[in-house]
Amino acid sequence: MKPALLAALVFFSKYIATAQTSDSTFKPNGKPIIQVFGNFDYNATKNAKKTYGFWFGRAHFGYEYQFSKQISGKIIIDAGRPTTVGQIEVRDTSGNSLDVTNKSKEGSYYTMTLKFASIEWKPNSFVRIQAGGVLQNHYITQEKFWGYRYVAPTFQDKYYGIPSGDLGIIGYFTVNEMLGFDIALTNGEGFRYDQDEYGDVKIAGGIDFNPIKGLQTRFYTDYTKSDNPLKPSEQQLFSIFTGYKLDDKFRIGAEYNYRKNHLNINKHNLYGLSVYCSVSVAKNVELFGRFDQLQANTISGDAQSWYYSGIGNTYIAGIHYNPVKGVNISLNYQGWKPKDSSVNFQNHIVLSFEYKL
């Protein structure tokens, strides 16, 4: 991390130590954290090579501990698959860039990594500060509202591959019931990487505005600039979300995301809309649907076809059942219509499940 961020963390830790007061009525306590996603998949796509499949989408194992009324800690191990290994650039002996095809966009299955390891200070109901390996707040609001992460990740997670955790510091500030905001300063590389040799950081901020009961909105942006020659352009994200929930009976939400210079590639911009809804039809039973549209700007003569390979529309619909607390089951359809007409429409029937503590 840069010296300024390191100094801020040192000051933060000293402030916690001096601000702590004794409370004889409080008893330290902790609890385990377990969350597992799994899927049985039937691939109904025309000429599909693999018809049936089973996989675990995610597994979290950890523990959180409340040291005092103001201070708590959390550590979580993640067993999943890295979403990207980043850009690959090859040059000849003269320094000229060579065209290469990167087919290794994902890492090995079920790699165990330290995802979160943070300490939280909450002096009152208006301020909450976390430092260490923290949960980023770029799409968490949308993910909670969508409610079916075990079925499919939300837009930013699914198409941009942005890690949910990073190393740094984040602060949440609640002004009143209607208004709150958060500010974060992190490495920018995600929780699988330490700070790089260039000392890059990502600056992020969001505003939550909930004007009336049941209605919530969020505005978010982040910015990353690097001196790394392999990352020639600054990367920015702009996101807006709005959702309405009628008790536990019905909810509908929509978000729009625009990512400028995706993967720090100049003028390569990804953007799109996601709309989702859910309705309760019986006790512990919900029907849900979702539509995503991912788009990208086109650049004349662009040879990086992999960049455009995920462009198209996604359709998700299904039924969700919660038989007991902590267990969720869904039978759902997931389809993808690629913009490239030479690629078949993808059709999948999926039985998804989740259990958690």
C-alpha cells in the first residue's frame, strides 16, 4: 500500500485502542460462518458437447468474533474458481507487441484462498469502519435485493469479474434513515493479490438514498489508475440501482452499469442493464425472473475477439423454495442469446441449492 494509506491504518488502530472503554456487562462471543452453493445442470443447447454437469459455485468457511461492543473481527476462507488471470502481453526481442490469444481466463477449480480478514470498529449507529481484507460495496446492495446469489451472480460480478473483496479500508456513514454513504480505499487487485510494485489503489464511493418505505436507490463509482505500462488506461465504473419491495410479497429492481476502459484497455467499454423481480406465491415459495443485456462499444479493426465473446442477452426464471432456515433450493432456466449470430443460443435447466449458517 502507499505510505498515506499505511499511515491512515496505523492511526486507525491507535484510535481504536484509545477509544475502547470497559464494559463489565458485555461478554465476548463468536460464531462460525458457512455458505455453500451447488448446481445440477442440464445443457439443452443444440449440439452441446456436455449435456449433464454438477459443480459447486462457491463455498465460504470462516468465523466472526465480537471482542467488545465496538470492535469485531472476521475471517473467511473461500473455495471457488478465480474469474480471471488478467491480461497477457508478449513482445519480441525488439520490443514489438505480438498478437496472442489468452484462453486461460479462469483458474483451477475450488482453489482455497483467504477472502476476508478484517477488523471492524463501530463506535455508534452512524459510523462503521472496516480495515484489512474487506468486503467491497460495489454490488452488495444489488446482490442482497436480488436475493438469489446461489442461482446466479449479479451483473457486475457475472460480466465484469470484479472480486467482492479487496485489501484496504472502507467506511460506512449513516446520516439518517433515508441517507447513507460509503468511501473505500483499496489495492484494486482483489483479495487474491497483494499490492503490486506500482502501489496502485482504487478509490470508490457510494450513496444510498431510500426516500420512502420499501424504495431504495444506490449510486456508485470507482476509479483506478496505474503507472504499470501493461495497464495503459484508467478504469472507471459507474453504477445506478433502484428497487422497490412490498413487504415479503413482491420486489422489483433494476440496475445500469457502465465500465470505462475495462481491464485497463483504452476505449474498451462494457455497459448494460439488469432487471429482476420476485413474487411470493406460497409460504417459503417464490417465483423469480431476470433479464440482463450486456453491450460493448465496437472499435474498427479491433482483433481482440475474446473481449466481445460475452456480449448478448441473459434470461433467468425459476422457482425458489426455502424448506428450513439456512437452506434454499431452486429449479430454474438460464438462457443466453449471444450477439454473435454464429454462436448457438445457450439453454440450461439448473437445480441450484444453498445451505448456510
